[in-house]
Amino acid sequence: LQQALQKLNFHVENTPMAVIEWDREFRVIRWSGAAEHIFGWQASEVVGRLISDLHMIFEEDAEQVLEVARQLTIGEEPHVFSFNRNYTKQGEVIYCEWYNSRLRNNAGQMVSVLSLVLNVTDRVQSERDREQILQQAQAAREAAETANRIKDEFLAVVSHELRSPLNPILGWSKLLRERRLDAEKTDRALEVIQRNAQMQAQLINDLLDVSRILRGKLSLAAQPVNLVPTIRAAMETVRLAAEAKAIDLRFEVGDGVNEWM
């Protein structure tokens, strides 16, 4: 029996899990070497004291720990598992798994509780780091997808805007080559071609401005803008297509509008 007890004590003192035993008043009656290593208190500081005197329980987990204590004292289950945060003697917060076994006497009263405690702080931190890495990877993937979508939308808009001035240029150029225009319409055709060519040049300059914005080298010159020429140019862009569909386009300037150039 003595040899068996020595072997048991040897295993208790050398297991990596803290071995803590409590009496029915939750007074510490055993505090193993692993418990000293995990929590920082020496056995001589702990044995004989109430566990509540050590201030080991993290405040937000106190209710959960009290429920475990209630199950151990009056519950029917002989084994109760819990996962909660604890304080060390130095005030460090650690994450622990508690495997609690209750011993009762013949009268059914609790004699003591044996708790095997495993410090899983490193595992919890690793899981959090892995989750953070996954979240960062997900965010990077979503950002890349958003950037690709914006790029595609931008290219589609640019293609449309660059193509729009080409329609009147090509249309009027074809009429000029066929030599079916009188002098007045020829002047008008040349004016439309010149204006749309200038619009396309402006679009290219705008694209270059985007590049300057990305490099942080864009300078702005604020000045009033006359919308009347812009509207007239827009109408000229679509006039041929409108006439082909027998659509009459008209633009009227109100009396209070100053049509300056």
C-alpha cells in the first residue's frame, strides 16, 4: 500500500496537468508541482486556504465557475468539465480546462473534489492567430475581387466614352467621302469632326489625370464651367443616330442662362 501510494504521488507530482484537491468547503488540500508551475503559487501558500482567497477566477467567468461548483456539491453528475479563464499569481490571464471529479461518502455528502487542470493558453492563441490569418486572407481576397470588378467596370466605361466620339466622326467622314454634302453641311461636318476629336483628346487627358491622381501628382485649377457647349456637344454626338431613327433633337437655352464660351 505504501509503495502504491508513493507511485501515485510520483505520478501526481510529475504529470503536466495541475492536480488540485478541495474539501467540501472548497479549501485546498492538494496542490501539485504542475499547479505551482501553471498558477505561480507554491503549495505552502495555498494548502489550507479557500480557493476564493486566491482570486484565481477571471471576473467575467465567475458565474460559470459558480455553476460548476453548484453541480459538484449538489448535482448528480460525478464528473464536471469546465473551460474558463484564470489569473496567475502574477496577474496574468490564462485559459484552462478543468476536469473535476467528485468523491462522496456513504451518506452522499461530498468529501472532496479532484481537479485536473490543463493550461491551453497557447492553443487558444494559436486558434485565434489562425482565425485572424483566415480573416485577413478573406479580406484580401474580397479586396482583390472588388478591385478586379472596379477595373472591369472602369474599362467598360472608358471603352464606351472613347467610342462615343468616334460615331459622329466616322459618320460625317463617310458623308464627306461620298461628296454628297453642300458647302454649309460640309462646314458643319468638319466642325462636328473637330469637336468630337477634341472630346476624345480630352478623354485621353482625363485618363492621364487618373494616372497622375494615383501617383499623387495631380494639380487642380478651379474655374467656372459653361454647360451649354457640353450639352450641345452631347447632342451632336447622338444626332446622326437620332436622325436615322427619325428622332428630332432640340435644345433650348433659357432666357436667364448666359451662353458664354
